[in-house]
Amino acid sequence: MANGVQLSKMVSLNMNVRGMGQSATLAINEISKKLLQEKKAVYRLGLGQSPFPVPVPVVDALKANADKKDYLSPKGLPELKESIADFHHRKDGISVHPENVMIGPGSKELMFILQLVYYGEILIPSPCWVSYIPQARIIGRQVQIIPTSYENRWKLTAEDLDRFCYDEHDTYRPRILILNYPANPDGCTYRDSQLKEIAEVAKKYRMILLSDEIYGQLHHRGDHVSVARYYPEGTILSSGISKWCGAGGWRLGTFSFPPDLDWLLEAIAAVASETFTSVSAPIQHAAVQAFRNDQRIERYLWHARRILARLGTECHAMLAESGIRVWPPEGGFYLFPDFSPYRERLAKRGITDAEQLCERLLMETGVAILPGTAFARPEDELTARMAYVDFGGAKTLTASETIPLEAALPDDFTSRNCSHMLKAVEIMVEWIIK
């Protein structure tokens, strides 16, 4: 009987992963690299990787700590956890105790382990980041997708959440709601009042909020607000250095827990001790500098924000002026255009869904974007995500640093420094409307 049970579990796990392909963002990056190796023109708007270099003080800290070789605690380097707790107090106005911080090899891994150790269902607004749902399905967790609409800027409303959660027979069943803002894939974010209302609903149903704020420091106006201000007892704040610090390949993510969820922290740490053990010691020591109150990093951030704000505004304008439905970005480096106004014209070319649109666009023009289906949108919807990051980040950052932050960027700034990116949007628009 024991062998039968074991076999049953193995079969179940295999069924959860059978037929699962590579993450859409990584797959499009590999395809783009292959086309480049074939000497073809490629515009890489598929992978959401920061174009900016890691700030010099953080790189210097990595060099200085390259000799660190000891295993660290699965929860993370104490000095780093203190730096992160101070960072969230300074940036987000929330109280985090260093002992309630967990360090992982990217927030992606921490999210996976959270879903592994938690026993409830996962609520995810759609569109959503590509890996939330596959992670839950690998583990075998029940996923409930809450659809949003273009009219609501692809954002979850408190009313929709309340309506979705109401169940007179099982009001308080265990749930985790995942919020991501500024959002991947649409670049939109929540207003302060909206976060307050969502927090009230979360309290009402005693659910856990996993607040994925990895793009928080890239809010274009620097006005990011964390929902943890309004639901501190039930919010796990997820962050890291991959986006705002340009260090995606360093693989360091953070979870900050409220005291009442310390049991979840301990469960994640236990799994960490049996899997990844701990994050690279040199990376953790260097990350201390990233989270410190360093004016050089603050200036780096303000320059990055104004570059992304200007470029995002111009890319949005090019799409919107052609009749494509798209909201202007408020943070991060994504746009989520809806090509449905051209549905009939595209259908005459044999294009009836977003996957066909993205495949044909890449093959015929070299512009790589991802279909909305990768972000849990309906198969017949003509939405797609574009990451406006295909420009020389180091060069553009240097150009911005010659212009005082209190002054506006000149009108020709993006045409001089981000021409490849603007050309990609121009090609895409011409291809769509032809």
C-alpha cells in the first residue's frame, strides 16, 4: 500500500509538469538570441530585464566581498536583513523587524516555496506575471483567476474582490491574494485609495496578501505606496534587486513578513535549508550596500525613473495615435497594448489570436513581444506585453546624468539615446496597420 501511495504521488507530480514549457519570458529571450546569432535584425521587447547597469557602489561592494565563501543562514545575512528592514521603513513607511526578513535566490523562488508551504488557494488578478500560475500548478495548488478589464486599467477593484470571495458556506477559507504593482505586464499601478479599499476586503476575509513590489522603486514619479501600510498584519512584502537595481542575474529577492506570519517564514526557511541552502555570500554582502541610504543610488534611481517615464510616454503615444488601445505606464518598463481595433484587418492576414500575432510579428519584422495568453488573458484576446528596454542603459544613464534632475530632458533625448527602441515601436505600428 505504501508503494501504491508513493507511486500515486509521483504520477500526480508528473502530471503537474507534463507538457509545461519554458517560462515565456525566458523562451522569447532565447529565440531572440538565436535570431541575432543568425545575423537577423531583432528588437528585444520580450524579456523584462532592466537596461541599466548595476550602480557602481553595489558593484564595488561585490568586488570587495568576492572572498566571502562561508555558508550563510537560510534566512539570510543578518546585516542585509537589517538593511532591508531600514529600507522598507525609509521608503514605504512600514515597520519591519530584521528577524522577519527572508532572503532568497530571487523573489521568484521565494514565491514558489510560499505556495508550497501554504495550504490555501491562490487568488491572482489577470493579467498577471507569467510564473504565478505555473508555479501553483507545479505544486498542485488551486488557482482562482480574477479577471480585470481594460476599462479599469487592468487593475483589481475592491468590489470585484469582495464579490469573488463571498461564500456564505466558507467565508474564511485560507487564501493568498497576489498583487503586483507597478505591474508586469501593463505598467499601471494602484492609487492610495484603491489599496486602502483592497486592504479592507482582505481583512474582512482574513486572507494573506503577497504584495509583489519588485518594481516599486521604478514608479515613474517616485510615489510608490505599499498596501502593507493598510494591512500590516496580513501582508508579505516581496522585493529584490533585479529591477530597480538592475541586478536580475545576481538572483537576490526578499520577503518581509508581519510578526503574526512568522510560522510561514519558518516553514519557508525550513524548505530553503533543504533546497537552495542560502543565497550566494558575496551577493548578499554586496546587497547590503544596495539597500542602504546612499545618495549615489538615489540619484541613479531618479535618473532611471525619468528616462523610463519619458520613453514609456513616447512609446505609448506612438501606439495610441495609431488607434491601438493602451494605457500610459505609471511605473516599471512595460506596456500592454490591445490590438482589437485592428481585429478585422488582422483576420484578413490569417491572424486571429495574440499568439499568432506575436509569432508573425517576430518572424516578419524581428520585433519580439509576448502574447496576452502568457499573462492569463483569454485566447481570443488580441493583447500583448512589450518591454521598452531595448536601448543602451549605460549610455542613456550617462546622458541623463549630464542634465540636472530639476531640468526636463530635452525633446530629442530619446531619439538620440533610445532610437533602437523607438524604431521597434514604429515598425510594429506599421506592421499592424498595413
